[in-house]
Amino acid sequence: MPLARPVVLGNWKMNGLKADALALVGRLAARAAHPSGTLGVFPPATLVGPVAQRLSASRILVGGQDCHEAESGAFTGSISAAMLADVGAKAVIVGHSERRHGLGEDDALVKAKAEAALAQGLLVVLCIGETEGEYLAGERDAVLTRQLDGSLPDGGTAENLVVAYEPVWAIGTGRTPSQEEIKETHTLLRALLVERVAGGADVALLYGGSVKAENAADIMAMADVDGALVGGASLDADSFWSIYTAGGGA
Ligand code: 13P
């Protein structure tokens, strides 16, 4: 079955110490232990296990923010998909722009990570997005097509794959594309997914980049926007919950 809509996922990035993290997810679970849509949190690696344990009686999804492409080995500091699954993760983000641009990850590596995650039964949240320079140069669609083509895992389906469009220039900036621009990109990405992925019409397609309680309803009301990947606003249970309900979740 495709994921229940809306799909609202919180990427905590490198934020959160144990006590605050457990309190945050405790507040979310108190709102809806069995959400009508798909609600997920992606804590830093140190907290995936404790958060998964805290949410074990709920259907709120817990995932990692990255994984290594190998199952194990001499890769100091890295974490494999098997390790995430072992502590209760059900999903993992791959290809976030902070790793593509900050750490030099290319499409081939992102694809290998996504396939490693699928092999462990994890839901893959594949991120793509153009930089501000690419946006201003009119290269958005070419960049998105190239990233999707290069990093889509073999074996992706509507059950195990989510694609998140995150314009790099909208992340953490308070700026978002116009409604028309989001519509254009999501229409393009939907068409590409239909061509390239089994069941691509049902793969959840998320928007990410400065999603807040105030703009969430307008963004998620658009066709082919199935939910949101939320950074900063996911660190507060009330604002994250408001975004989820703005997308129709209960
Ligand atoms: P912000 O919501 O803080 O802009 O971050 C978006 C993001 O990068 C989610 O992965």
C-alpha cells in the first residue's frame, strides 16, 4: 500500500539531546499515537534508538538522516542501514543537500545509499533540489531531472520510496518558491516518477524548505504535493503538529 497522506517528516539535523528529544516525541505521541497519515521523525543517529524505543507503541515513524552504502566495514564514524534498522529505524533520508553540497555526495553515492537502505527494508526518503545559482540560471528542471535519474534506487516503489524536493536556497532561509513554481516542479517530478518507478503515480512527493505552520496548508493543498519534509519547525512539537494537521493529518 502507498503511504497514507499527508506524509509529514521532521528532519532534526544535528539538533537534540536525549531528554528534550524524548519529551518532544512524547508530546507528539500524546497527540496521535496512530496518526491518520504518515508522521515521522528523523533524529540524529545517537537518538534513533532511544526515540524508536519511546515510540514503539505508536505508528509514528522513526528514521536516520543518512546511512553508509556498505553494510559494515572499516568506515570510521559511519552508520549502516543495517545498524539503523537494528535499533528500530524504519526509514532513512538520503541525498540531503547538506550532504550533497556540504560533504560532496554525488548522485551515484546517493543511489548506492538508497539501495543499501532498501536492502534493509527501510523506507527511503530521497532528497533532490537545485542551488540558488542553478535556480537563477534557469537550470532548475535540468538539475532535478539529472539528480532524480542519477540517484533513484533500483527497486523503488510507492511502498518503499519517498521523494522530497528541497530547493537548496529555501532551506533554513524563510524563503520558498511561489505556488506556481512548486506546482511546476512537482508536476515535472511526478511525470518523471511515473516513467521511471513502478507505481510512480503513488510515490509520495514532498516539498521541503522553510515549511512552517503558516504556509503548510497552502503548500500541501497543491496537486502532487503529498506532504512536507520539515527542518527547523519540526523541533517544536506544537509547530510540527500544526504542519501535519494543516496537511489534513489527524
Ligand atoms: P527548514 O525547514 O529548516 O528550511 O529545513 C528543510 C530541510 O532541510 C528538511 O530536510
